[in-house]
Amino acid sequence: MTLNYANRISNIKASEIRELLKLTQRPDVISFAGGLPAPELFPIEELKKISKKVLEENGTAALQYGPTEGYEPLREKITERMAKVHVNVTSDDVLITSGSQQGLDFSAKVFINPGDIIICESPTYLGAINAFKAYEPNFIEVETDDEGMIMKDLEEVLRNNDNVKFIYVIPDFQNPSGKTWSIERRKKLVELANKYNIAIVEDNPYGELRFEGEIYPAIKHYDTEGRVIFLGTFSKIFCPGLRLGWVVADKEVLNKYILVKQGADLQSSTISQMEVAKFLEEYDIEKHIEKIKVVYKKRRDIMMKTIEKEFPKEVKYTYPEGGLFTWVVLPAHINGRELAVKILEKNVAFVPGGSFFPNGGNENTFRMNYSNMDEERIGEGIKRLGIAIKEMM
Amino acid sequence: MTLNYANRISNIKASEIRELLKLTQRPDVISFAGGLPAPELFPIEELKKISKKVLEENGTAALQYGPTEGYEPLREKITERMAKVHVNVTSDDVLITSGSQQGLDFSAKVFINPGDIIICESPTYLGAINAFKAYEPNFIEVETDDEGMIMKDLEEVLRNNDNVKFIYVIPDFQNPSGKTWSIERRKKLVELANKYNIAIVEDNPYGELRFEGEIYPAIKHYDTEGRVIFLGTFSKIFCPGLRLGWVVADKEVLNKYILVKQGADLQSSTISQMEVAKFLEEYDIEKHIEKIKVVYKKRRDIMMKTIEKEFPKEVKYTYPEGGLFTWVVLPAHINGRELAVKILEKNVAFVPGGSFFPNGGNENTFRMNYSNMDEERIGEGIKRLGIAIKEMM
């Protein structure tokens, strides 16, 4: 028996990362593959106290249905996070989602008819590509340099296509490239979006994890007309297991997201929302983020130093100023997927770069995560990788 | 500025229930409106112990990303719930979702192209209508009698329409009608679905809440070809605040749901899944369900007895053998929405029935919930309603 599925189903395939993650759960594998935070930094003791308190003080409400928009005190607290990236909003501008992945799915659901165009960075986040593909868009990738998307290229795309629905960008420590947009490019992006009346979906999971210098204002900060939809998450600054993120947008736009949320899952977990709100009330999340940054910075440093020493000089890579990832470009004749297979035999894993390009190609690339392994394993893994790459040169 | 949204957005509107719920949160309102479980029955003390234990024994895993399919021990435990409705499956056949509402959304996402037909009971669950509408289907409603959908009518629809994608049914204590399908109809439904090669989406949130007699086998029990997709939830037998439900389906079909889940939100909350699994391991959920049934039965009894006494004899209603709802059909000239406005002034709330008909009409109906109010308030609310109806006769 074969049932008759929707057309969209033939578009979506399993995420290479999540499939790979299953293989790399063996403890002897040095994995640079996932985007997993360091679990030893999770505030377990604090959460034990918090969850007891929430159930004691507010147990029946915590286990009951709640509003689609989210738990009001948590929405309030999120306005403080937004202030950190220089965005001034009230709790009315915030919708709680089940991770920022849900914000990606909703963005396509709100804007995309089959055949509409999504503009994205080249490369871009694989999970976003998969979420978007279910709505049957066409992707146009725009090249980036060290300051973000190349604006001349972007404008050409906007000028020549009248069914662009939104521009999807990850301006801080991009996944997968590790790159960060300059202030100038952020301003220019909003200017062009205004000119062509296009929405911007700003995915910002890592902005607060800057290891050096000041946090950049979000693109939403430069939004003059309410066309930037900001997606945030607690996954990287707190923990991913609770599945809580948020959308900040102009009221008219946010209302569409709220309607979509209602149909999709009614609301996110009441109790998890209360727990995170309580945590933010009773503990110093800034101190917690500092702790994360110190650890990730050390790991980034050891990864970058070892790459510099062990990789052949023909290999190019990003020096990320924050976030979780670096990005490697091999000489054109070396295939990232072949390297991945070869190096998994030496118990090292990464994600081949091809999947981060919605229109394919660029197989000589890969993404590496440094947040989830300790320094010794990072050094050892990079050494093994260096040897394998040299063998393929 | 107005952005250019997807066509589907004009299809979806705010759920009348959730909007109404906001109005009925005043403590002086006797609300029969929501489908809220009785919060005084939530296992708060048990959850306090459980959540501490999960964080102590398994804290880092609980707060980390987990597999899209769900936490394996919880999937195992769900096979036991399925056995209760006479369905034999292994954990491989189970996908954990964020409430069964997410299962509804995914069902349309997996099967529906714009213009495809969904067959449903008339009336049917409002939240399902809203979830489905985002995928731009056409609905064909099939009349029901006291044994379920009328099979002659169903077959006529199937014979005359070649783009039916699935039949959506709530066979036990239906929301909103309170009716239950007979065994014969369940068998016949599968027979017809086989004949016309159509999927069945069986939404079964209340099946275990039967107040008298034996639990009926789910429609999935009679599935001979793997075409029944079963949606379950912990919302009514445990608590809704954790947002956990499940899909049980044939492997080929379930794989589509898993792909869709990956794009939609990666996975449901790791820690909530671990908590529910632990609860099911350490406590007797059967005893807990018994406790719920005793309370709801009493409330149903008082509601039905007071209706019989206070409503004019021209008013028809369902006597539900379980679940959370009864359904009232007024004489044709009385409008349920008008009655709702009138009775809200007397601090009583219900949901007008019109919204439960995807193609409109039937405004002389309404749905009442009896699980969320104590017996005294139920009696008082029904009395006030009786007076108001008599005034409109």
C-alpha cells in the first residue's frame, strides 16, 4: 500500500546533521559535527531548585493550558534579552516558540507560496533550508565576504525577481560560516529591504556569545518600518532540552505568527516557560553567559591554533569571533563528504559543507563545532583531520 | 507598510475557544467553554519528586538536544497505552509530538496539497479545522448518528471525489459532539478506506476516559493495511502543560511525520519526555486515570441531570459515556452565538457550535465542557442557561 502524500513531502529529506549525530554518539568519537552546547555548563542545580519552586508556588497553572502568545513574565524577560542586542520592544511584541527552529518553520508558513523566492546567505543554516523546503520555495543564494552578504549582488537579485518574500540571514557568527556582518551591511540590508518592500528574517541564536569586543546591534535595531522578524532562542545561552525560543516582530506580522502557532501546537510548554522565567528572575544569566563564553573561547582558541599548525596552507577557514562554529574551505578537488567518511574511521566527525547550500555544489567545504568537546579532544581531532587532509592533497 | 503574506494566511483565523478563554478567566465566570482538565487532579507532588530525580540522575542529557523521534523509554511506555486501546505496536512505530495538536498539523502537512479534500465528521474539532486550514484543503462533512459517521454518506463522498486525502475522525467521546462510534462502524470505516485507498487520521485524546463499560478498540486496531494514523496525548490523562502527545503509524507513513517534525521544531522537550517516562515508571497511571474518571463522571452526571431538569424539552443533547464534552442542539431559530453573549452577562460561558462546522451553518448548537468546574458551579451554570434558553424560545 502506498498513500498519496502532499507534493511538499518529496522536497524534504532527513537532516544530514541529525542522521550523523546518531553515528557520532559513540563516546570514542571526537565530534565536531553537531551544534551541541557544552552540557557540563548546564545549570542543573539551579534548575532543580527552580522546578521545585514553580510546582510549589504555581503548580496547577504550570501544568495547565496557557496562552498561545506565551507566559507573560517570560515575554517580559525576553525584552531584556532584546535590549542586549539594542532592540527596544515590549512583551506584546514577543511570541514564545518551541525553539527558534519553530520560528523558521513559521516564517515560511507565514510568507511562502510554492515558487516564491527566499534569499539567503551562501552557505546558510541547514535546519532553515529543511524547514523552508516544506513550503516549496525557490532559493537564491547571495555570496558573502567577511562583512556579510555582498549588497551589490543582493540588489541585483531584488531588482530582477518580483516574488521574493524574505531575506533570511544569520548576522552573528553565522551557522555554518562563523562570519559576522559589519554594522554598515546591517544598515544597508534594511535600506534595500525597505526599497523593495521585502521582509527580513533575522536568525540570532549566537549574538550574545561574542568572545571579544562589544555585542553588535541586531539588524532589527536598524528596522525603520517593522519588516525585520527576529528569531531568538534559549538553546545556546541556557539549554536546548527545554525547546524554548521566541519571535520578535511588528504587531501585524506577529499576529500572523500567533495564528500559525495556534494551529501548529496551541502553545509551548507552560511549565518550561515558567521555569525559564523563574531562572531569569532568581539567577544572574549574564554571569552564566560569561561562564559559557570563557569555555567556548578557550575551545575556539585551541581549535584555531591547531588548525593553523596542522592544516595545509591551501586550506582556508574562518576565525569566528563568537558562536559555535568554524568553516573550512578545502582545495576544489577535495570532497568534504569523502573526507567525512575517511575521518570517521579515525573517530572524528564533522558536517560536510554541501548541505548548507540549498542549490547544491561547494562540496569542498565542511563545518566544525568547537563547543561540545574539551580542549584535549579538540587538539587531537584537528591533528587527525590535518593528516587526513594532507593525504588527500 | 504591508508585507506580502502566503495565501494560506487568509484562511486561518483565531480559535474562537482560545479567544473566549481569555474572557472567561475571571474567577466569577462559570466556564463550560474550554476543554481544560481539572487542575486539582494534576499530580503536582509526584512531579516535584520526578523532576528532581530526572535532573539528578540524567541532568545533562535532559537539558541537551535529543532524537527527533523522541526519548526511547517514553516511546516504549506509549506502546503500553496503545495496548489499552487494543493496538499492538513497538516503540519504532511511535513519534513524540508537542501535544496531539501537532499531530493534526503534521497530518495536513504530510498529505494535503491546496484543493485536496479532507473528510470529517459534522461537527468536528475546531482546533483540527484550524490546523488543517493552513494547508488550504476543502472539507467535506459527513453526518453522524449515535453510532458514528453514516457509512452510506461516506461511501458516496468517496465514490464521487478522487482527491480525498484522509478521513479525520474522533471515534471516542467526540469533540464536540460527545458521541462514540460503534464497533461495527469502526470496522466499516477501515473497509471503505481500504477500498478507496485513503488514509484515516484517528484523533483519540479521550478514549481512556470511559466512565462505564469497557474501553473500545481504537480504529487503528482494525487497520489491516497500515493506513490509520493514530494521534494520542498526555493532555487529558496526565496534564496538558507539558505539551506531549504522540503519533502511531505504519513505518513508511511515520517516516514522513518524522521528517516534518525535524523541520518544524527538531524534537519535543527532552526533559519533559524524561519526566513523563519516569512518572509512568514510578507511579501507577491507571490509578491516576481512575481518579480522573471518578471526578469527571460525577460532573457529567450533575450536568446531565440538571440539563434534563432545566432545559426546555425541545432542546436536544448528547449523553456522553466518557470524555469531557456534551453537545446541545437548540431549536432552529435560536442562535448559539447570541445565547453565548446573553449568558456571558450572567457569568456563564460555552462555545457556540458554528465554529465546529468547517463549511459553516448549524448556528443553533453549542458545546459544553464539564471537566473543569466543580459540581455546585455546574448545577448553577446549567440553571442560568436553562432560564436564558427559555427566554429565547
